[in-house]
Amino acid sequence: MDKPIKELGYMVDCSRGAVPKVETIKRLIDILSSFGYTYFMLYTEDTYEIDGEPYFGYMRGKYSKEEIKEIDEYASNKHMELRACIQTLAHLGRLQAWDSYNSLFDIDNILLVKDESVYEFIDKMFKTVSETFKSKTIHIGMDEAFHLGRGRYIDKYGYAPESEIISYHLKRVSEIAKKYGFTCYIWGDMVKNAALKNQNNLTLDIPDNIIPFIWYYDEKGQDKLREEIKLFKSITTRPLGLCGGMYKWGGFAPNNRYSTNVCKEQLEGCREFGIDNFLVSGWGDGASEASQFCILPGLYRVAKMAKNEAIGDAKDFEKVVGMSLDDFDKIDSLGCLDPNIDYNHKHNTLPFTHLYMDLLQDPMMETALDKYPHLYMEAVKKLNTISSNKEFGYMFDAMAKLGKVDSILCVLGRDIRKAYEKGETLLPYILKLQEAQELLDEFIASHEYQWHKENKSFGYEKECQRLGGLKERMRYVEGRLKLYRDFKIDKIEELEEKHLPKIMYGKEIDPDDLKGNLYRYLVSAGLLNDY
């Protein structure tokens, strides 16, 4: 039998909107330690306390040193290692809200490599982590710095190849890490990109306390995965880790089935190439709308696969979680609407898309299929059977209420346009809008309860703005339809313009395989800065 994966970790996103309460983190540790996870990561961009930096994480719900120490001790008692996961190159754009940090940046959300004040700042990060986490393993990020060296760096130091810049920064940060006794993980994408752009030499000099993690969240197929791992092995002789993800960042609803299948593929790659460290990420891109616990079925199955254990009747899941695995799987109902679709190989963001797509501009009209209102209500029936569960019923209740709203909104914009173009009465759609607004209020109440049960209050202001904006937009659209019905306006301008199909990734969208959780593309053709 293949050897079990030696290190199995989970990373909870504590930066993209929601910052989980200490109690929530403890409950996740309870569950995941029972599943067999060996370490737990807190992904904190600016949501941890640094002495002498009052604006670092200001009004973001940052963890105090005392809170992290409390979590660390709790994890130790559960035989799990708590590890920090921070950023030391990009993804620090929220600091740009405060003038005192602007001098640290090169371009976008990327720090200015070679600037000594940057390394003094990073030293403070490591000092804080050394004082709050017992573990001497830390993840230092360094991913997605797409325009590295193309801003103030050029003005100050002149042009340099990306490989030279990333190598310099890796060396400097690794030296700071060594000062505090840390071994560092990094996301491997920038290392790979820099090496590929370095035409003279594919190999990069990666310091001996740095371990790159190959990460991806969608199916590659074994052949492409092998190519990826072989590429990394040609870049460095350092050990490698592999990171997958449980999709909870597509809006409010997860897709455990698809994510589990991707992780299965990755675990097979780990065994083939002797990679014994596998990390599962639980990102919260956008606003962290989904429950922190909605991916437990996927996390359980990954643990079983990592240990080469059969799932069987999953009594161990039920004992730990207080619900059968079959029942908990119903949390995927909104994300896996159509029983005729193989959601092991497809996933979509329809519940998010249908909630927020504009009713008059209707940028995603291609997702308004006649089958969806019925399928949403079938999903609601499944979710309602679990909504009374003592511990997690609130999560299923919120999903059920979202399904009711989406059962109307998923085709409403399309139907309004069709009726308008045919010169038919708009009264039925005015009534539908009124019904949807009432259901939206019920969903908002349930979603707000879920948020505050699991997370600190910080970040919910974004939900208020989004959901409140949706309510106001629905009220406005209802008013415009009434004015047109009553001959007080002679046209609805948005509906006069011909609808054009949405193109994503170079092709027209497939509603059953839709990866579109960017809020700003749904609510206005003029876009919004926040997404």
C-alpha cells in the first residue's frame, strides 16, 4: 500500500473579508485534528498584531498576540501544529489605505524589493510570529506579484529581470527568517515564472530554508500535473509541497465534490513523486461569504485519501461533526443543482451569479435557463431537511433562503427583457420583484446570523454594502417598471440596448461550468473598484 502523506495541513483564510472568531478556529481544530490533519495555518495578510504598527490591520479584525497564543495552545493540546501564513511580497494592498505604508510599495500591492525599510518591516513580521507561534515553520506567501519590478523599482534601481528580483528578495527574506530560526514555505508560482523567463538558466538559487509549494485548484489531469512537478524539480533541488483547495470562495455555496476530485488527483501526484506535505486551502476571495464549516465533507475525504483509508460508513465523521456525511453533503445542493451534471469534473458559481447579476443590464443572461427555478427549489427542499441540526443547521438554513431568492432572480432579468421587447405587460415581473425583495430580507437575516456566529464583525460592512446595494437596485428597478407601465416614461434605456453574450476566457459562458465570482462584473458594466 502507498505510504500515507506525512504532513497534512489546512489553511483558513483570515484576510479576505471574514476573520474567524477564536471559538470558530478552535472548533475547526477539534474537527480537523480528529480527521487526522497534522497542522493548521492562519492566513493573515494584515490581520495580526504587530507592536508599534497601529495601522497594520486597523479596523480589519486582526488577531491580538494573546488570541494567537490561545489558539496555538489549543492546537497543541489537540496534537496539531499551528503555523503562521503571512505575505512578504504581494497581497498587502489593504495597507495602502494608510499613508504611512505607501513608501513600501513598488506597484499594485507589491512591496518595493531592495528598499531597506521593506526589510525592516518584514523583520517586524517575523518578530511578531516568533513571539506568538511556537512553530518554527512559517508560510511567507510571495505569490501573484505579477508586475514585480515594473513600478517604483525601475525608477529607483533601473530595469532588472524578474528572476534577479525574486532571487534577491528570497535571499533577503530567508536571512531574516534564519535570524528567528524559521523554515519557510512559499507559494511556488513566482519562482516558476521567474525561472521560465530566465532564458540563460532555468535553475534558481532557492535558499536552504525555503520550501516551494506547487498550488492549483482546478483539474489538470495526471499528465499535466507530472509536467508541473517535473518542472519544479528542474528549477530546484529543495523539497516541495503541494497545495489544493476546497472551493468555498465562489460565493455563498461550496463545491466539495469537485474540490475533492482535484485533491485526489494531487495526492496521486504526491505519491508518485515522493511529496509528503499536502496543504488544503480554504480561501475566502471576494468577501468570504461562505460558512467556515461548509467544506467539512471535502476535508474529511481528503484526510481519508491522504491516510489510504476507506470512507466506509463514515461513522467517525458523524461522531465528530454530529451529522451523517450523507446529510452534510447536502450543503453542496446549490452549487450542484442539476442531477444530470457530473460535478466531480465541473463546478459553478451560479448561486452568487444569480443573486447579484443586474436585472436590467443582465450581463449573465446566458445563465438564465428555464431549468433553474425548479432546480433551486429542489435544492431548497434538501437543505431544509438539515436546517434544524443543533450545531450547523443555521448554515443550511442560510443556503435554503438563498436558494429561494435565486429561484426567482435566476430568470427574472431575462423575462423582464423578453416582455419589454414584445410589448407585454410588466405587472407579473413587478410582483416577482416584490416577492424577491421579501425573500432577500429573509436571506440577509440568516446570512448575518451565520456571519456573526462564526466571524468577527469586521468585514460584514462589505456584505451590508453588497446586499444593501442589491436591495436598493431591486427597489429602483421595480420603480422604473411601474413608471413604464403607467406611461410616465416612454422607455427603459437599458432594455433598449441589444443584449450581447458574455465572453469569459475567450468563449461564451457555460452556465453549468461557470467560474465567475467577481462581484464587480455582475452589478455594473461600468465596473466597481471593489470585487
